[in-house]
Amino acid sequence: MSGLTHFSKMSIAQRELYVETLARRLRVSASIAKRDGDELWWMLDELADQLDTDHLGMAEDYSAAANDVIEKATLLLAKFEWDLLNGTIH
């Protein structure tokens, strides 16, 4: 796991790239979830909208609140992509 940097310790440029990438992944996952009838799609899509709307603001905001939004989005994406309860990996 060496070489990994926690979001709160990334530079603004790294954080911006992370937020943009996370928003794209959320959007793709929301599409897949909606197609599959998974009700999680709307949460994925809502977080993607939030990150798309203010990716630079989120990148520049080192507050606990901003970090919580990123953590929530990352965990939700992981839950969807690694839905082990249903035996699927998206």
C-alpha cells in the first residue's frame, strides 16, 4: 500500500483530479445501477452531480465536511462496484 496518499493530505491538483475521476465513476455506476434496477442509482447520481458542480471547490476545501462528502462518495461507489452481497462485481 505504499505510495497511497489520503485525500486530506493530497495537493489541490491531486484532489481536483480525484474528485473529477470520482464524479465520472459515480456517473457510470449510476447508469449501470439504473439499467439494472438498483435503487442505489439515484444516490450515485446525486453525488456525481454534487462533485461535478463544485469539483474545484471540493478540491480546495480541506474541511472535515468536504472530506466527509468525498469519503461518502468513495464508500458508496465501493459498495456498488463490489456488491458482494449479491455476488457481483461491476
